[in-house]
Amino acid sequence: MFEVKVTKQGDAIGIKWQLVKVKVPISEIIDVTYDESYAGESKTAVRIGYPYGTTNRILIKTVKTNYIIYTSIGSTKEKILSLINRSKGNI
């Protein structure tokens, strides 16, 4: 099982897991939080990662779509926030 990889790709956050590649425009991101529910609060969210045996569920809320990232890497949320802040010139 491969972990979810998060990178900055131009003006978007790139999320890659196995054969799935998703680009989330930074300008559309509203919030990045932990989702404490088991399957995710949002019924229509795009789910990325292997949900079983992971400890963190990160919810990325955007203008159009919500994304839930399943991961065991504890610093993923902080990495996403860092990429967003760097893009907006806050760091």
C-alpha cells in the first residue's frame, strides 16, 4: 500500500495515490481540517487513500468539491497548509 503524496504544482496542490492524480486549485481551497468521523462527514467528498488502517483523515474543503485524504503520515495536514501559505506569500 502506497501513501498519499502531496506536492505543489504551479497554482495547485497535487495529490497522488496509486493511479489517482488530483489537482486542487489553491485559490478554491476554503479550509483544511481533520475529519474525526470514520468514513467522513461529507457524503459527496472525493476520497483519496486507503481508508483502513490509517490514523488521519484530512478534509480539504473547496468551493466546488470536498476531498478526504486517508493517511498515516501525521504531518500531511501541516504540509498542505505550508504549501498554501507559501503560494499566497504568507511565509
